[in-house]
Amino acid sequence: MKTPSVIKGLRLGQQIAIKYFFAAMILFCAQMIFGLIAGLQFILPEFLYQILDFNVTRMVHINAMIIWLLFGFMGSVYWLVEDEAGSDLVGYKLGNIGFWVLLIAVIVVVLVYLIVQVGPGTESSLWFINEGREYIEAPRWADIGIVAVMLIFFYNIAATFSKGKWSGISGVLVLDLLALAGVYLAGMFYSTNISIDQFWWWWVVHLWVEATWEVLVACIMAWGLIQTIGASRKIVTTWLYVEVALMFGSGILGLGHHYFWIGTPEYWLTVGGFFSALEPIPLVAMLVHAVYDAGTKNLKVSNHPAFAWFIAHVFGNFLGAGVWGFFQTLPQINLYTHGTQWSASHGHLAFFGAYVTINVAMFYMAVQKLRGNIAMGSGLLNKYRWKTSLILLNVGALGMTVALLIAGYEQAFIERAVGGSTWSGYFSAQRDSTFIASMHWRMLFGILMTVGTFFLAWDLLTIGKKNKNPVFETT
Ligand code: HEM
Ligand code: HEM
Ligand SMILES: [Fe+2]
């Protein structure tokens, strides 16, 4: 194979990873802008009415999120694969083509969302415009493209490990990628029976975020702990196995917490309630693991921003997914909270805490090497930038979560408990002053987060550029 034009010092997979990270960061900014518009439409319902309706802004907001997180994950795996395998990447050209195909598909899909906002739902709209499944609305042609790109990705990663060497981390990682791609197939067919349709759709959404993505970030975190604080591989791998067993043990049947009220058999109340109540356990294990590892080392961290974001990840995952998920997972409680801002409160903290954080940590790992393996510790210039974005994003996320939780609590009370889940109950909850105030607070914290995101982009573009710090040696 001809040697590609290289960015100095980066391995082949890392060259591809940089592209994924760059695209991810742009989509992250887009997600925030659409989030702000959606939030504003709660306060000013006529804002952009019939130009960019709420359902479209919301769809672009959450689709951009899913796609950029996936871009970030693929970048992260490309980033670490060669170090972990001890060999050069297999299929560099193919991987590059995959990146461009995916990027162009995403751009076309979003443009079509924005251009064709209303119209009948037919077989052809399913193929070319919108599949109508929350979070994964992409039309079927794009689904097929995504699966093809995932297959290339899977081949590249598995073949690189086979050429080099396998490890505990890489074994778990490759099996997990297979499961992640496999589950996506469940979201590709369509049924006119809404219960059946929702039944399969949850396989993608729930089994991604509560099983396969969690395992993927556990692998990235395991690698990250070895890299940033020199944790012992043996200990990290043992933890990984325990966490994966617990994660799949509780997360797979935990799926039942989405089957409470959609027309599935009643046994799901028991199964879902029981297993999803166990789901926080692996998240506690992950938290203890990271704190334990950090505590047993003479911490000499070579990348402060990355390490700070790894820490934000373990706490965010525990709080957002574990605690906020647990709040509403028992059917007796979910009866009141289902479909209120309570879910949005959990959705924001979980996605942010578990997945945004670890992606940002990986961006900082990458940028460190890109700038020539500079030490990113206390000697770094313009430290205020990464610190400001860290604070704005995390304070914003927590603030928004609390605002939405208050709104959800008010809805559960006024609409459900008092209003008996009627339409008039719904409207009196929407008109309640607590609800309206919460929507304003959400907006304020959303602005903080958006400013934080732009700060982050700025920092990543500039950090370490003018640094005369000594180059440190990676292991
Ligand atoms: C990082 C992991 C997780 C993420 C990203 C996540 C995200 C979400 C999101 C976005 C929703 C709203 C779905 C919708 O649009 O209807 C949701 C619903 C839900 N989540 Fe999670 N979640 C995670 C982990 C958990 C865990 C560990 C639990 C249980 C302990 C849990 C329990 C629930 C429940 C019960 C609902 C249903 C709310 C309802 O429809 O009434 N989640 N989750
Ligand atoms: C990294 C940051 C963010 C993440 C991970 C995120 C994630 C999500 C998720 C998962 C949902 C679906 C929730 C559900 O249906 O339960 C959602 C909806 C929404 N988000 Fe965000 N979001 C972020 C930032 C923002 C910002 C900055 C705003 C601005 C105010 C915002 C406003 C909204 C609004 C208005 C909705 C619709 C909620 C509804 O349907 O009631 N988000 N977001
Ligand atoms: Fe779930």
C-alpha cells in the first residue's frame, strides 16, 4: 500500500480519527444550536412556526447528537486500535472512503429533513425522507449506507487486531462492535402496528445506550486509564470483564422499562422493573474502579483536560444513567413520570454525562498528540479556555437537568396525580407557573452549555499551539 500523506507523528488510524473528531465537533455545535431553537419554541411557541417547526428542530437536535457521538466513538476506536494491537491499521483507504460516505450521507439526510418538513408518510418517504423513528429517523437508503460503513469499520478494526495482537480490551471491544451493528438492524424494518414497531425500535435505542455503548465506553475508559494515569492492565481488564457481565446481565432485560405502556404483555412490568433496577450496579462498579485506579497511583497526569473529562464521565454516567434512570424505572413510579420532562431530565444528564464527556476526553487525547505530544499539565498556556468550557458545559448540564426535573415533577403531580392524565390535566400542567419558569431556566442553562461548546471548539483548535513545553514520552 502507498504510504498516505501523513500528519506528523500520527499513526494511520489516528489520521482517520482526526477527521471523525473534527466532523463530530462541528455536529456537536449544530446540535446545540438546534437545542436552543427547540428550547425557545417552548417559551415562544410561534417562533419559526411553519418555517422550522418544533418537531423538526427537535429531530435535528437529537439526530445530530446520536451521529456525532457515533462519529466520536468510531474516531476513538480508530485512535487506539494500532497502539492496542501493536500493528499498523489494515484498510486505511477503505476507512477513509467510509468516513466520506458517512459524512456525505449525514449532510444529505439533514438537508432533506430541513427541505421536506411536511408531507404524507408513504413507502417512498420511508426510503428517501424520514423513517419516523425518534433518534434514528434517517431514511432507509441512509440506513443501508450506515450499515455498509459499519461493516468496513468492523473489518478494519478486527483485521488490525488479528494482524497484531489481541488483548482483553480488544476482544471485548470487537464483540461489542458486532452487537452494536447487529442491534441497528432491528430499527430498519417497519410495521403498521405501533406496538410492534415500538417493540423493535427500543432494541436499537435502549440496547445501544444501556448495553453496547456502555460496554464501548468501558473499553475506551480502560484504555484511557492505562494511558493517562498508567493504571495496571491486569486490574483494568479484570474490572472490564466484571462490568461487562453486570451490564449485559441487567441491561438486556432492563429493556422491559420501555415496554410498560406500549401494548406488550404485562409480565414486562415485573421483568423490566426488576432488571432495570439492577442497572445502576455496573455503573457504580465503573465509578469505584476509576476512583480506585486514580487513588492507587502517584498521579502524574500528562493531560489535565482529558483526565478531567474522564472523571466527569464516570460521575456523569453514574448520576445521569444510574441515579436519574433509577428514579423513574419502577413501573409504580413510571406510571406518573412517563412522557413528562422527567424523561428529558434523565435523557440530557445521561447522554451528556456518559457519552459527551468521554468523547471530549478523547478529543483532548488526540489533540495532545496532534500538537506533538506536548505535556498538557499545569504549564499549559491559556488554561482558562479548557477550564471555562469544562465548567460551562458541566454546570449547564446539571442546571438544565434540575430545571427539567422540577418541570417533570410538576407535570407528574398536576397532570397525572391531580388531573388524572386527562387533556385538561395536561394543559393545566403546561400553563402552571412552575413549568413555565422551569422552561426559562432550561433556556438559561442551555445558553451556558452552548457557549461552553463553542469555547471547547476554540480551545481544541488552539490548545498547545504556541506551547514550548517539553515533549513527553508516551508509553
Ligand atoms: C447512558 C445511559 C443511558 C442513556 C443515554 C439514557 C437515555 C434515555 C433517554 C434519552 C430516554 C428517553 C427516551 C424517549 O425518547 O422516550 C430514556 C428513558 C428511560 N431511561 Fe434511560 N438512559 C440511560 C440509562 C438508563 C438506566 C441505567 C436506567 C435505569 C436504571 C434508565 C431508565 C430509563 C427509563 C425507565 C426510561 C423511560 C422513561 C419513560 O419513557 O417513561 N436509563 N433514557
Ligand atoms: C450535550 C448537550 C445535550 C444533550 C446530550 C441533549 C440531549 C437531548 C435528548 C436525549 C433529548 C430527548 C429527550 C427525551 O425525549 O426524553 C433532547 C431533547 C431536547 N433538548 Fe437537548 N441535549 C443537549 C443540549 C441541549 C441544549 C443546549 C438545549 C437548549 C435549551 C436543549 C434543548 C432540548 C429540547 C427543547 C428538547 C426537546 C424536549 C422535549 O421534547 O420536551 N438540549 N436533548
Ligand atoms: Fe432504557
